[in-house]
Amino acid sequence: MSANTPHPKFMDAMRKLSAMSEEERLSEQNRELFEQAIAYAPLDIQPQLIAIQKKYEQPLH
């Protein structure tokens, strides 16, 4: 697998996540999918995904 080709698990997770609304994407039942996307993300994309995840882990007031 070339270094430029994202991992299939990343591609799968991102395909599923991009088909959802933002609320669905960040819901508890999709947390695992989001974590899968982060775990298999290319290193240059990982920080962006982690930043998004952190933003939504803060309690909504």
C-alpha cells in the first residue's frame, strides 16, 4: 500500500460519516466510527479529526 493511499478502514469510516448529518456524526453511537476514522487517518489528516472530536466532547450549554 503506498503512503499516499488512505487505509481502507479510514475510507470506509469517512464514507459513512460524510453521509450523515453533523448531529448523527457526533452522536454517541457513531463515536466508534469517528474513532476508527482517526485511528486509520493519514497523519496529515489526523489532527483535524481530533480537533473536531474534541470540539464535540465539550458539554453543550
